[in-house]
Amino acid sequence: MLPIWVALLALSLFGPLYALIMGGLLKRGAPSRPTKAGTHRVICVVPCLNEGAVVAQTVNRLLTLDSKIDVVVVDDASDDDTPDILRQLRDPRVHILRRQFPNARVGKGAALNQALIQISASVRQQGIDPSEVVIAVFDADGNVDTNVLDKVRPWFNDPGVGAVQIGVRISNRDRSLVARFQDIEFAAYTEIFQHARNFITSTGLGGNGQFVRLSALEQLGVNPWSDCLTEDLDLGIRLRIDGWRSVFEGSVSVHQQGLHQVGRLIRQRTRWFQGHLQSWGLLGPLWRSRLPLRAKFDISSYLILPAVMLVVSVGVLASFVALARNLIVAPGPTLHLIMTGPFVPWWYLLGFIATPLIAGAYWRAEPGIGFVRGLALAHAYNLYTWIWVPAGWKAVYRQLLGFGGWAKTDRVVEEGTVLPMLPLFSYDSVELLDNHPVFAMLGIASDIDYETLMIELDRRKVDDKPFHPDDQEKMRRMFNQVGARQRLTAVAGSV
């Protein structure tokens, strides 16, 4: 029986010691951000499903990052007011892709893949080098720091960098203790693990705030995002196996909403846990790759760590049962054993060994939290992490029964299907539109501004018969030019 308890003790120390080792490697030997400013084109992709309450704010925030930026919003068959909200976004840099059933709602990866197909086609049609284009993925509730492009673009000057992940913070962390714990979770993870992984070359990607080189995505095939429940984790590992390096840029963050209800939080963590289990299939290709041994060990440890916690939870439960029995049978000796230790009780050392590391990491991320409150929150956070136990066992149950959360097979573009060409980078070529034939066709003054023009188009789509396809294509090109002229006029004062 003793060897079993020794094994469980060793496993229980695996997570804390792993964190302490990674914290010790913090930033040591990690590459510095290149000093030369980056000039890569950035296309933001925002997948959304029933996000009418937040998507407009997110898109408008992204548009402020740069005058030369495009935002592709993938509406995955929303049935709330999301389509109406998106129709009111009249900036020519905003492009809406509306997914329809049966292809819709089969996973975030499928939505991202459809956007990528159309983005790649538009980029190649314009003769742009895909290695000079960066795809940025944001959740519909994301609020990104305004200087993010200044921090991220320089990394892509290194041709070996395929992706950059920025920090993630919880925007409503002051609203509830549960949201605060999620903020500590993200902050501690990035401060302890992601910085160290810049040194190890095993940096992971998140589903929010990831920037990926278009050529790196295309190198993974038509559908680089898989149907894994954690498609971001899966993508990051496969990019690394394929020879691309990812880096973490911790000076900027995207701020997302945290959950306040424990039930919803467990459901979210169940999905994340099951995604880890689904990613175990990458362990074979990982160890057959030519990656450095330290990267292989770190990625493998990260994938296996949730399962270790489940095994430890069995031992902890058995220990509590034995402790309760001993308190009844022999209360005096049992209490003496509980309080025995060189300086502090042994159970405190075992359960809270990583608390100072977590507290220090959160102080760096949230300097105004204060010493006493920060230390108290770090202790409480250790207890909060046990929320992964019910989520983990639920994930194992779902995985064993084959419940994936959505269709196992991603949809593909059928032969002969014609997708609309996204009018990306319309600001590259501006033509004077005076006396443009399309204006005459529509009976509209040639000096009309873009917003009025779009309102007029919407009205005519409702009131008049559909336009001929050839006329629609002419108008699409003309709208690009009008939008470009209006935008550049606002920036430079004249065209």
C-alpha cells in the first residue's frame, strides 16, 4: 500500500514542481522582440454565434488599431439580433460572412476555415505574398489593447515565426470572486508558463488574441483549424511540429468577459479538458518531429497534466476518507499528525507549495492588488483550481462515450461552389470616381459618401428587383473605391 501512496504523493507534486521549474526559467534566454517595426498586413477574423450584445463594440475597437486593417466577421447562423447589428457596421473594412445550415454551427474551427479559404483567394487574386499577411483571431467579446500591432508586427520580421500569442485578461474581474479567479488563472499561466516557453520554444496559442502568418496556416492544408474542442491548442502544436515557432508577447492583452456562474464555468472547463484529451493524438507526431527535446517534454507535460490531476484527485479523496475515519477512531494521535511539521503543517506545504509563485505572478500583472489581498487570493485560488476535477471527470465521460460537442468531420468546400470574393485591401488602389458609369446606372451623384451609398444600396435591394450579377460585380468594385477614397481622405486630407 505504501508504494501507491508514495506514487500519489509524487504525482501530486508534479503540477506545483512543474510550475516552479517554469517560473525559474521565466524569460531566461528568451528572444527579444525585434526592434524594426513590422509592416505586415493584418486581417482580423471574429467568429460569432448570437453575440449581438458585444460584437459591434469588438469590431469598432479593432478598426481603431490601424487605418489599413480588415475585419472579417463570421456569423455562424446566429438567430438573435447579431445579423441586424452586423448590417449596421458600414465601414468598408468590415466584411461579413454568413454561414448557413447544414454547414453552420459545426464548430469554431469550421467557421475560421471558411474565412481562411476566402481570405487566401482574395490575397492571391491581388498578387500579395501570403507570408506578408497575418491573420488575427479574436472572440466576439474581445477588447484588445490599442498598441497591439506595434508590439506584434515586429515578431513577424523573423521568417521562422509563424504565430504570436498575446496575453488574455478578464475585463470584469472586479464583478465577482469567480471572475477574479479566472483573471488570476490567465495571468499566472502567461507570467509563469508562456514567458518560459519563449525560451523553451514551445509557446502555445489561445483561442483569443492569436496572430498567425497566412503562409503558415496554408502550409497546414485547406482546413488548418481542426474540429478539436480546443482548436487553438491543436493549431499551436501542429504549427510547431511543422517547423514554425510561436512566441508570446506579454506587453499587450486582449480583455474578455469572465463567467460568474460556477455551472457555466465547469461546462467551459469540461470543453477545454476534453480538448486536451483529443490532442493526445499529436503526441506521436510530436516525438517523431525534430523539435528540441525540451520543447517535446514541455508540450507533452502540458497535455498530460490534466490527467495527472484526475489521478491525484482519487488519492486526495481516499485520504480525506481515511482522515475522517481516523478522527473518529483515534482523534488525539490524528490531530497531532495533522499539525506535525518542521515549521508549518505538512499538508500546507503539500497543498500550497506554489502559492508564492502564483501571488508574485499576479502582482506583476495587477500591481494595484496589494500584498495582503494578493496573498489571500493566491491561497483561495489554489482551492478554486479543484474546479477542474468535476470538469475533468465529466470530460473523460464525454470522451469515452464519443460526445465531441459538434460534428466530428469538418465541412469542405464542394467542387463548383463559388464563394464571394472578399474585397480586402481596397485602400491599395484608389481611383477617382467622377462620372463613374455605375453611378449613372444607379442614378446617384458621384460625390456621395460611403455610408449614404450603402444605405441607398440596402434600400434598393428591398424596394427593387435584384441587380444583374454583372452589375453587382461592378458595384462591388466601385464600393471598394468609394470606401478607399473616403477613408484615405479622412486620413490624409485628400486623395
